[in-house]
Amino acid sequence: MNATKKTILVVDDDPRILKAIGLRLKSCGFEVLTAPDGAEALTVAEMNKPDLVITDIWMPVGVGLSLAYRLKQSLPGLPVIFLTASRQAGLKDMARQVGAVALLEKPYEPEILLAAINHALEPVVPVAGTNGFLFKRP
């Protein structure tokens, strides 16, 4: 990582997940913004221009896939990592179509999430995981 502090927007409708991920990322030196749904996340992202977004896919307000698509339009090049408990068929392809750099299954391994973040922010970092996958950055 370079010396500049990176800002990550975390989006999830579960406040416990927001808190857990937020604490982990802060302890690793990241600035953290949070939003409880996709609608608020879009506003937060457009106002604060984060370096990365980590979002749940299925939320009551503002589905993560739609959020990623809208962010791709308003903030081109902003990497998105999906976290999901869903095992829905075709989800990996849907995530790829909206430009996600990674999709990790809940419960996620913190080390794998950090590796995915490093991959998204500095794509030369090699990553191996057991419960998810990474896409090549465009």
C-alpha cells in the first residue's frame, strides 16, 4: 500500500457486519465510511469519492448489484467487492457483469477480505482463497 490513507465505503444492512468490518479496516489503517443500504451508499460515495466499496448484495433498500452498476456510471474505475451469504446460481456472472473485482461468501475469512482489498487497490498482489474468488481488474 502506498503512504496515502485509502478510504473504503462499507455497505450492509446488518449493523453488526458494518461495525466488525469497520473496526478491522480501521485497525489496518484505512479510513472507513459506512452506509446501511444502497441508496445511502450512492450518496455517500458521490460525496466522498472512496477508493473502494465493499457491499452486501441483497439488502432491503438498494440491491448491491444495482449499486455497483450505478457507481460504475457515476464514479468510473471505483473498485467494488461483494460480500454475500447467497449461493444463488449465476451470482458470480452477475457480479462480473457489473464490474466487481471480487465476490466473497459470508462468513468471510478476514485475511481473504484484506487480500481482496489489496488486490482491488493494488492489483499486483497475488491472492488465494478458499471461499470466494477474485476477478482481474479491468
